[in-house]
Amino acid sequence: MVTINPPRERTCERCGRTDVWQPERNNWVVDGDVGDPYCLHDWDITGSYNPIEK
């Protein structure tokens, strides 16, 4: 059986903003510094991230 393991945290490579996933809200929430509000966020979740667990 395969299990999908989605990311629980992400950080912007440009401004340093960190978001965490809150399942009760079913949404990402800013954790700490907001970063640059005009940043086009480049999240650190790349093609090397594999959400599939065996």
C-alpha cells in the first residue's frame, strides 16, 4: 500500500517566510516573520521532494 505524505512546512527561498500546514483550518498559516508581502514566493518544496511512502 502507498501512503501520501504531504509537506507540513515550507520556507520561501527569497524572503525567508515560513508557513506551516494546519489541518483543522485546511490551509497554510504564516509561522513567525511574514517576510516580504510583495514576494512571489519560491517555496523550498522542489522536484526532489517525494510525497509517496511505501
